[in-house]
Amino acid sequence: MDTSNIDYAEGRVFSFEDENAIRPSFLETFAYSGPRQHVSYKMNEFTAVCPFSGLPDTGIVWVEYIPRHKLVGLKALKYYFLSFCNVGIFQEAVTARIFDDLYPLLEPEELLIKTRYNTRGGINATCTIDSNEQTS
């Protein structure tokens, strides 16, 4: 069989955007004045791009926090997460970026960001940043 005219994907890298495409400006908050409570959001359809291959990196993102005076709008949070979909970014950097964007915005009592990615190369990856474990 003549394979000289077949375009193989091996060694190909798809183009992707850098972190400047992430849109924290999409995030919106609204006032909260209720009792102390634990708020948890889970995004099952998170996608970014592997910066090595340009292929999708898919997984789950959890945002858990105890608000002081602000809550994040869910529609705004969804659009913010969607802004990662064409960005080449390492899994650990995704977790840090979400934490760095949400913590100053919400000014929560506590914030935990957790990402769990679909298995790649036989390895499961979970990344967690907890504001209680950060040093000033």
C-alpha cells in the first residue's frame, strides 16, 4: 500500500492561544449578606489545551469557598471557564490561575480550587490549592 500521500497526525501540534486569552474580566460578583456557609461549584466540562501536543486536556474543576460579602455569578464563572478552552496551559498552572483570579475578586474567608483531569498516559492528575495552606 502506498502511504506517501497520507497525512498522519504523528508529531503534529495544533495551534493554541497563550494565557492572555483567559478572561477574568468575564467574572462578576454580587453582594452576599447571609449566614456563614460553604459554597461549592463543580464544572464537569472543563477544557484547556496541552501545551506540548496542542490536544485538549479535559477534566473537572471545583470551586469551594466561604464568602464574606460576595458571591460569583454562575453564568460569569461558566464563561470564564470557557475562556480556557483554546489556551495552552499546564494542568497545575490552570489551578493556580483560577485561584489567583478568584481569591482577590471574592475576598472569601476560605477558598479551595481543585482540578482533576481525565487520564492521560495512564496517569490521573489532581491539583488542589487551599487558601488555608497559603503563607503570606
